[in-house]
Amino acid sequence: MSKKPSMLIVGAGAIGSFYGAILKKAGCAVSVVVRSDYEAIKEHGIRIESPLGDLSFAPDHVYRSGDMPETYPDFLILCVKVLPGVDRAAMIAPWMGENTRLVLIENGLDIEQELVDAYPYNPLISCLAFAAVSRVDSGIVEHKAFGKLVFGRYPQGIDGGCQILAALFRDGGINVELTERVVGERWRKCLWNTPFNPLSVIANGADTRTLVDTDGGEELMRAMMREVMEVAAADGYPMDESLIDKNIASTRKMPAYKNSMALDYLNGRPIERDAVLGSVVAIAKRHGIAVPHLNTVLVTLKMRAALEGRA
């Protein structure tokens, strides 16, 4: 392909802005669809501080939700939160052309099928992001560490679109791993997300260092990770137990970091409770597996949400 493909980021928050910047660095036309940050991004672009350097960029077009594009993008990259009541299929409808490839960079399990059902003829690439990145103000993002992407065609395989996208991210300076079994990689991502994100909310938005350094904190993380592993194995995606040590070690190496769920909670935004934790508990119930630690955290989050009027 001589001309670089066009990219549209729907949900240009921390993750969407960061990976949009990487694709812009690789030479792609990158446009964004935003809500609350529209005016700031329209006027100043997206500013990103990163160990990779200054990744700030001006999107080629800045759209509001529901606007019509001048042309359909080659790749639509969806980076919105997976929340109850959010119709992601309807959200992206104005931007999905006949030849548009849909890319998800989102957290959670069982999040692809509703989009496959809505757009059965558009290839879907499912991505897992391993990046410590936060939105600190309107149109301003801070990238602290990592950035690796793991992705493949959903529900399985690696196609030409995956290869093209991987080459572009690598050109922009990001490590990419392609996988034939992307659902299994979602389970591997849950190994970290499912304990750390919900517990950060219960602990009033605690950062990663607080979670692992508090007396009993690491032990609780490990217990929750073991339960995630047991459910994943029952679902056909076994993992090596050494991954628990690797996840804890990598967390200790990163700077003290408030994850996305902690930041959403602290800023009064809805959290991805069901996508990140509820789905794992539901799958455990289908397989008849007891997950007392995961279930306790889930019920506690529901109680807290009810008390705070966020249920």
C-alpha cells in the first residue's frame, strides 16, 4: 500500500489520544471524534508528554459525536469505555464505510460480539493495550510507561489488516505482538485489570504502589489473579502461573500510577465494573467455579455504587 491508510479515533481520551499520536508519527492521517474535549482539541490539538518524546499533534479533523465524515476512514479505532447503556454500534454508525476495518482498543471480556453482529461484513481487530497513560486535562495526556499492543482478528486469526496496522504502530515506535487467539490474550490482560482496577476504586482511587505495598495487598492481588486463572482455564484459555509473579514485578517497576478506573471514579465518571470484573464472575458461574475474592469485590463495588447513587 503506497498511501498510508486513514485513521479515525472514536473516543480520544488517554488511550485513544496516545495511540492516535503513534499513528500520526507513522505518517497516517488521524482524525478524532470527541465529546467534552472538542473545543480544546479543536483549538490546541492534543498535547502528550511521554518518555518517547513530545507526541503532541493536531488531528486532521476534529468531529463531534454524530457528525458526518468527509470520507470514510480505512480504520476506525474505538477507544470508548465499555459501559451499560452505551450503544457502541450506534455510536460508530456514521463513520463505518463499506471497507472500514473496525479496531477495538478497550478493556473487558465478551465485548466484541455485539459489534460483529452490527457490522458482520467489516473485519474486526481486537486489541489489548499495555500502557500507563492518563488524561490530566482537556486535550492533555500524560504517558508514563509501556505502550505495547497485542492484537488479532476476532474471533481468531491474523489477516492483512492486522499486518498493516502492526507495521504502522511499529513505525510509530510501539512494540506490537500479533496473536492468533486474541480472546486468550484478553484473559491474560484480565489477570492484571480484574484485581487492580476494581480494588483501586474500593481504596478511594489508590495508586498501584499503594495497592501492592499495603500490608496484605499483594497477597490479595495474587488470590484474585489465581481465581481469574481458574476461570480462564475452564473457559479454554489456560495460563502459566508464573504470569502472576511477572504481573506483580512489572507493577512494582512502574511509577506509582492511578489506573483508568481509579481516575474515572475520582472524577465522578462511570466505571467499567461489568466489563472488567462482572464478566469474569459471570463466566465463573457458568462453569460452576467459586470465586470468593472476585465476587466479594464485585458485590462491594455494587454496594458502594448504590450508596453513592452511581448504580
